[in-house]
Amino acid sequence: MRALASLSRFVGNTFALWVLLFAVLAFFQPSWFLPATAWIVPLLGLIMFGMGLTLKAADFAEVARRPLWVALGVGAQFLIMPALAWGLCTLLGLPAEIAVGVILVGCCPGGTASNVIAWFSRGDVALSVAITAVTTLLAPLVTPALIWLLASAWLPVNFGALFMSIVQIVLLPIALGLIARRLLGNRVHQIVDILPLVSVVSIVIIVAAVVAASQAKIAESGLLIMAVVVLHNSLGLGIGYLVGRLFGLPLAQRKTLSIEVGMQNSGLGAALASAHFSPLAAVPSALFSVWHNLSGALLATVYRRMKDDGPDAR
């Protein structure tokens, strides 16, 4: 078990590398990964089950202890990224399927990868986990509503179908994870130690499946989509930090807000796009998954060097 836990930590720490490697492999050998498209939703459910296993009462106590900071993070998450997505799609005149895909990933809640990046950045990990947990629990209502509001100009959006999908692949697995944690007691720690391995493998398969299913479209429009994804993520990270500064948050919390805003649950975006729109609409989420882990790791190296007593401190 210790060897497996060590492997899990190594894979978790090199997450971006594996996502990038298999995305490239899926592009050049799509036939290898096409069968995995049937596993996108179950794999995302497995990731959410793992998130439920890791949630503790202290994570929700953080909401009560610092409600204004958590509310600021949740509000920024569900306002900044969707607004940026809509603005970029409108400004650049993106094709309908790509536009819906960009808006969809922008409307998703925060992903668990943000918690790891917050830790690497010497941010406020407890606040990061609290914001991720709250945005994830609100996602069944907020995400479909935002997608319907912002994406309906490009393609028809079925709010009810999106709501039920998020309940099935997010809320139910998380609830089962919470129940399993209660039943397993201290034994849950042995499982939690290998969750990074499970999560990374699942996300890698999801990204590879989406890339394989849309290989031809990526070859045609991949550079455009990648440029939008990089711009979307970079603006989210930057504006998130500025919002924290505007509201007078200390440095560690400004870092956390930046990361929570800029990093999305792109696996959820890929699953929803594949189920309700088209493989092409899932490509922005797949590329976002590759890019935001790379940009998050790079940003963490910068944030780690920032000191509270430096010129940027408040």
C-alpha cells in the first residue's frame, strides 16, 4: 500500500505531464482511445466520489468561519469565468459548437486541482477547499442556468437535462463518497492516499477520449481553440487576483482567489459537452484541462516567491 501511495503522489505531482502526453498521443492515434468515450461520464462520477471521500466537516466549518471570503470566491467563480467566456466568444465570433464549449467550461465550478495548486502556491488551502466544495454543490443549479443564459444564442440549451446530468455525475457520487467516509471511519485514509492516482488516470482517459473523438476538428480549429483557452484561463487567474486585492484580502487569500477563479472542473465540462452538445463542444474543456494544469504549475512557482513583507503585500 505504501508503494501505491508513493506512486499516487508521484502521478499527482506530475499530473500536467500525463494529461499533455496522452492528449498528444490521442491526437496522433485516435483509434486507440475512441472506445473510452463511453467511459467519460462514469469516470467523472468516480472522481466526484473521490472528492466526497476527502470532504470533512472542517471543510464546511470553514464556510461558517469565513463566510464573506468564501462568498467572494464563489461569486467570483460564477461571475468572472462565464462573463469572460461569453465576451471572448462574442468578440472573436467563434463558431457555435466551439462557443458553447468555451462558455460551458467557463460556467463549471472549480476543480480539485485548484486545491493542489493553492498548496504549491503557499495560498490558503482551507479556503480553496471550501470554495471548491461550495461551487461544486451549487453547480447543479448555477451551471445549467448560466449555460442557458449565455449559450442559448449559439445552440439550444436544455436546462432540465443539464441539471439532471450534474446531479447524477456530481451530487450523487459526492453524497455516496460522504456516506462511505462515515462508514469506513479511519480506514478511509488508506483509500484517500491513492485517490490522486485514480483521479489522474480518470482525467487522462477523459481528455484522451475527447481529443480522439474530435481529432479532425482539432486539426482544423485547434490553434484557435487553444488560443481562446489560454486567454480565458490567463484572464481568469489575473482578474481573480485583482478582485482579491480590490477587496483587501491578504496575500495568501489573493493567491487562492486567483487560482479558484482561473481553474475549472474541465472534466465536468467535457462530460456535459459530450452528452448534450457534440464532441467538438467538448474540445475546449479537454484543452483547458491540459493548459490550466500547466499554467497553474507555472503560476505556483511565481506565487511561492511572493512574500507578505514584499512590495506587493498589503
